Amino acid sequence: MPRPADATTLTARDERREATLRGPGHEPRDDPLTGRTTIGQWLASPVGGPLLRGLLEQGGIDESSLAPALELPLQNLVEASRGRFTQEVVDQLVRGANDGELVVEDDPALSAQRFTGRTVVVTGAASGIGRATARRVLAEGGRVIAVDIAEGALAALVGAHAEGAVVPVVADITAAEGIDAIIAAAGGAVHGLANVAGITDGHRPLHETDDEVWGRVMSVNVDGPFRLMRALVPGMIEAGGGAIVNVASEASLRGSAAGTAYTVSKHAVVGLTRSAAFLYAPHGIRVNAVAPGPVATGIEGRFASEFSEARIGPFLRMIPPVADAETLAASITWMLSDDARNINGVVLPSDGGWSVQ
């Protein structure tokens, strides 16, 4: 973020930087440095540290600006940096730290097969939390109906997996024809739905929010999930059950995390979640929400309002270190899976403890 809830920009927290850079959990490690090695461990490594610092220096990037992201895998810089770090650059660093060998470290969390034989619809699947969720479902044996407006990124997701595992749907979830395209692509039973797609509002306050911003935020963040749930729930009732996870936000839990339109939209997502959880529980349908804290994705989180920055900015400086999209995908897929079969109507803060502040 600091997009309040589902994304992050690497913002300055001057009062914590030095302590974070020296903090625990960033000791050098003896095993190979990979894209999954944390940024803190790269910087602490006698081999990787000079390589990464040299790259930062070339790009005119202050090392201390990475303080909020020290616990993230190096790989996350590809998306969080909004193009300043490419995959080729990360691979080059890994090769440089391993005598020219591109060492790839598997994620041990992907050994389960909780979605074998199941079809899950994931919106916002071309990037960020949506893409990480789709990949997690696929890695655990599922079939994904991947929905997004970014055709090229969807094609890349398809190409990286077995034929038929990913069904791409280039669709706008705010349009009736988009919902129809998703239902047609599913072609039968849908066992799960992850409503991830969303947009922010530039942290605009109420008096600076025009009708266009308000309408677009409410359309994408509320109307889209509502219409897709409305379309899929009848089939879940007929099948005897299903699981839905809506991505809410830290802004759904408080008023100090985002602009007015975004905050209202995410509070509405919570209402949508709780109402559906109660109404459809007798039919075996579980409906929950995940409320992300700061997440390292490429989504824009800058302030478009000096008024809001003066008021909200001090609160955002207290947020916990950013998480990666894979961490949020773990929370979402847990709630989609049978591991959470006794969980219904819950809003789960997956925010590193921000919600207790």
C-alpha cells in the first residue's frame, strides 16, 4: 500500500528506518540467495549486499527507502517497483550471487492439493493479489476462471500453466456482458469465487470526490462483486455448497486508512459478505472477507489530495511492514478451502496487526 488496504507504495517512515534496517530476522544466510530470499537478507549478505546496493545506486534509489519492505522476498520488487525492477534484473542479481547460476527456490507452502477437481473464479487475476491467488489455486490442483481487463497479462498466466488449467476471461465485472462472459467460460459448476478486483480513490476526502470518482469506485468495488455473486450463487445452491471470499480492506475496519469513496465501498463489501453469509449458510455456501493491510503490489497508492495527506498521512506512517501478494493469497485460499469449513461471515484482517492499533 499505502493504498489503505490492498496495495502499497514504499513510503518513508523516517522514525523507524534505522531500527528496521538493524532489526532481527535479517541475518545473513548460508544457503543460496534466490528471488525468494528477503530483501533484508540480501542486504545483510556479504555477497548479495554489495550487488543489491550497487543496483540501487545505479537507479538513484536510497537504500533506506526499502525499510518497510525488508521482510519481503526480493522477487516482489518486480511488481511493487512499478517497472523500476524487471524480472531480468532480479534474475541477474541471483546469477551474480550464485556464480552465474539462476537458482530457483520452490515455495514449500504449495505442496497441498486442496483444490483438485474444483473450479474457482478469480477476479483481478492478471496482477497483484488476484494473480497470486490464481497461482495458488492452480498450484494446489484447481482450475481457475481468470478474470481481468488486462488481456496480455492474462495470456501470460495461461502460458505459464498446463493447457486448460486457466480459462482467461477478458471482462469488465461492472458490465452485464462481462458477468455473462464469466458464467459462460465457467461452463458448469463453480466451487469458489475470489472477488479480488478493486480500485482506489487517491485518498480523496468527501468534499474533493466528484461524481465520476465516486461512481467508478463504487461500481468496481461493490457493484461488480454483487453482480458476480448474484450470478454464481444459484449454481452453488443447486450444487449444495460453495465458498466465496471478498477482498475488503483495512479501510473496511476504520475511517483513517483511505479516502471517502474507497472507505465507503469497502464497508459495503463487508455488509455484502455478512448478509450473504447468513442467507446462504443453510445451503452450504460460506461467504467471508479478507481485509488486507499494506501489500506490495503495483497498484497506485499516492495521495491525490493535500487535505487528506495532512490528516491521513500520520496514521499511515504507523502501519506494519508490507506483506507480499502471496501472503494475502494464502489467507484467501485458506478461506476458500475446506480447511476453513467452519468459518462463515468472518472479516479476517490479514494486515500484520494493523487492525489492533
